[in-house]
Amino acid sequence: MMKKSFILILCGLFIYSACQSGAEEEKERIVAVKAFTIEPDSIAAYLEISGNLEAVNDALVISQVSEKMNRILQPVGSRVRKGEIIANLENQIWEESLKQASASLESIKARHDQIRMDYERYQRLYEEKAVSQQQWEKIRSSWQEAEASLAQLNAAYQQARVQFENSYIKAPFDGVVGSLFFDVGQMVPIGQPVAKIINTNLMKAKLNIPDINIRDLKTGQTVIANFPSLPGRSFTGVLQSADPAIDPLSRTVEIEVIYQNKNDLLKSGMYGQFLIELEKKTGVVVLPDNAVISRTAVEIDRNTGELITSKKHFVFLINNDSAHEVTVETGIYSYGRTEIVSGIKPGDQVIIVGQRIVKDGQKVKIVN
């Protein structure tokens, strides 16, 4: 019996010795890690909204007459200047009317000038009492009739000229021909759009922002845009205006953001992601988010007995060639970077590679 007990004691001593040896070996094992030395940095939080671009100025050119499409001078995609002719409708009738109105106006102008000279001559003579009252009244009546006829024919000429000009479809401003709604030979009814002109120098995005973020919006605020069709490029716009009313159904506010389009890269209808800066901090501690490890802690409320879960965050600092676990409080998170509010400070060395395999107090070696 004593022999058996002796053997059990020896086995226990062997196992204990082996465990101690393994623990010491684990503790002395040096782990290769990469570290980051903290320096004051800046970080911003963004609200990300999806939306589409549209031209700031786009206009439909409406036909003012009913005629067939005669010619298209500027096809879709053409860049045009203000007043440049895009297309013209059949206008022989309007051209003939304009010629007749012009000839009639020139004729009455000649007669008007002759009567005006007679009127001025008779006026002097009447003042000198060289002509009778009857003669003066007659020439004055002729002058009034000539004035009325000139005004009437001038109005007819202006109307004919406007009708003739309306047969030409012109650009209302500098831009690009975005659409043409009729082909050559088709009848264009009065009041129908013939072309759509887009001003590509400025583009705008109308975005719907949740009402909880209203307090974060202000005119002149920077809004960054990224478009899948233009990978690797970002565009900076300015918040131009915000609707003062909240949509009662969606609980959103519509804002308008303006973008300069100097290189014509932005197109009307382009889909993108728009980033609105909500908060920015400078001179703070910022880490790559993978350096921060999170654990869920469960505690019991002593008053109610309920289980309370909370998330704890910690990092590993390097001190005297050893890893030391430190609890931290996080702040802003933005695109792979996390603000650390408390727990560490500038100058500390934080493990950013290998932090998930080291243990508190374990020896580490920094590698590039």
C-alpha cells in the first residue's frame, strides 16, 4: 500500500514539474510584433448618403411655332454657346412675312420722314402766323396719322421678326445638348420641348438627410463625393442650401450640394456616395481599428439581479520589451481608424500586428 502511494506522489510531482516547465516556457517565449508609436492626429465622423448628380442648369427649349423640323445643326452631345442655333424649323412662310413687313415699314418710314419735315416747317410758319389755322390743323392731322401708321407697321414687323426667329431653336445658355426630341421631317407642335440643354460647368446633388442630423448641417459645409464609375477619385462640393421643412413621412431634410465640374468628369445622372462631415477632432489619439480588441463583459445588477452586457475595449502596449494589456475608451470611428479617448497617450507604443496572440506580461520583439 505504501509502495502504491509513493508511486502516486512521484507521478504528481512529475506532472506538476512538467506544468511548471510549460508555463515558464510559454511565459519566456518571445513573440514578434509590429508596433505603432502614438502621435497627436485628427479624425472626423461622416454621414454617408447615396444619391445622384444632376446639372445645376438644365432647360427644355420649347417650340413657339408649329412647323416641321427642317435641320439639326447641333446633335446630342454637342457643346453650344448661349444663343447658338441647335436646329431650325420650316420657316419660308415666316421669312416671306418678315420681308413683306420690312418693306412696308421702310415705305412708311420714308413717308413718315417727309410728313415730319412738312410738319416742322408748318409749325414754324404757324407760329409766325404765315399759315391759317385750317392749314395747320390739316398738316398736324397728317402727322398724327403718319405716327400711328409707323407704330402699327413697326409692331407688325416686330411680330413677323419674332415669328421668324422662333423657327430657330437656340441654346438658352452655354452647355451641352442633352436630348433632341424630334427628327428631321417630323412635325413639331407649338408648346412642345424640342431640345434639352445641360450646363455641365456646375453639378448638384439633392440628398435626403435624417432629421436627427439637422443640427450638424450648415451652409458652406464640405461634402465629399465618390462615384463607382470614377474609381480612385474624390470630389469636394459645398452645401448650398437645406430645406427648412422636414418631410413628415420619411423624417428627412433635403439638402443641395454644388460641385464644380472643371474637367467635365461629372455627368448628369451619375450615382455616388456622399460624405458629410458631422464631427472633427484634432490633436487626439487615433489608432488603426485592428489594434483595438473588443470583449463583451457580463455583469449582474445587484439591485435587480439582471444580467447587464457591456463591451470593453483594450490594446496592448509595449513596456520594457513586454506586452501589457490596457483598457481604453473609444470615441469616433471613421473608415478603419478609431479615436482613443482615454487609457493611452502620445508616445506610447501600441501593438498593431500580433496583438491577438500575445498575453499580458509576455515578452515581445518589435520587427519592421
